[in-house]
Amino acid sequence: ETGVTQTPRHLVMGMTNKKSLKCEQHLGHNAMYWYKQSAKKPLELMFVYNFKEQTENNSVPSRFSPECPNSSHLFLHLHTLQPEDSALYLCASSLGMGTAIDTQYFGPGTRLTVL
Amino acid sequence: RKEVEQDPGPFNVPEGATVAFNCTYSNSASQSFFWYRQDCRKEPKLLMSVYSSGNEDGRFTAQLNRASQYISLLIRDSKLSDSATYLCVKYGGSQGNLIFGKGTKLSVKP
């Protein structure tokens, strides 16, 4: 399935590096999301964009910086990360109806390791 | 109390068995719930939505008990391909605000 794609699939970076994660959706959706999934923890919503506007920021540290240039693309810019930021970063998209029936479709994720 | 709590398992069952998972939630105002399935090292995928008292889709039945604040997922006639982690999810009330449980791992053995 190629509805939501993410690149890279794996990333290893040092604490002083700057890198970006990319997400693209081909479903005609208007809302996009970043989630973090750490070992032994539930998925945590990080950011929500609806029609390119950020509508949710769940107290995420500023070393994570999202960018949504259009409804199909979402980036997560990373800088000066910590080892505890190592996790699976998942992107999702949905129609953006703002209701419970707005099903989210996930990308395959980027597995990030911070050394 | 955590917003969404699940027994992490693992549940090890033979093929053909019936297995049930429970998920408890806080905040009785919550209206909508979901079960997602996540295979090892893959992304979560929606399995079922639960908006009223329950939902049935083939071998899968989801039930919602608002009085006791829990949701259940019943899988009948388990298949090897049902082996995965099942995530209980609550709709948090604002755009895209899904609150996930840690998941329950199911392993179906031949």
C-alpha cells in the first residue's frame, strides 16, 4: 500500500546533527499528523495539521520542528536530539473532518536512533 | 488512572480458539473508540470502530460498556495471521486527537 509514504525508513544520527523526516500522502486528505512510538509506551500524538495549519502541538520540545507546505506533504525537522528521542516516528493522514469518524491512515514510519 | 489501559499480554492461543481482550478508559464523556492492529515493525491499521454499543465484522466483535468504561474485542476462530498487537484507541474530542493504549500482543500458534 502506498497511500502514506515516509522517508527515510531508518535514520541514525548524532546529537549534534540536523535531519528531516518526510511524509507524503496520496489519498487527497486535508489533515496530517506526527506520532512518536517508543518502546513500551503508547503512540503519542505530537503535531496535527489541518488544511496546512497547525492545530495541535502536544507540548513537544522545540528540537522537533514540523513543517506542512501543503496538504500532501509533512516534514519533521530534527536538531540537537537526545538519545531518549530514539523511537519510531509515524505519520498519518485523514480527511480532516474534525470528528471521531475521521479515520487516520498511517505511513510505515521512520525508525530513528540517536547516538 | 491512565486514559486507556490494556493488558499487554502476550496472549498465546491455538489456531481456532476464541480470544477476548479488554480495554478500560477514563473520562466517561468519551464517545468513540477504535481497535487498531499493528504487526511487528509495521504501522497501525484500523480494525474496527466502536461508536455505540458494539460492532461486528466477520470473526471480530467489538463491544462498548459505558457504565463500566471498557471496550472489548472478541476474535473467533483465530488464524495464524491474527498474530499482532491490538491497540485500543479513544477519540480525544478534538481534531485528530486519538489516545492510544500500549497494546495487547496476540500470538496464534499452529
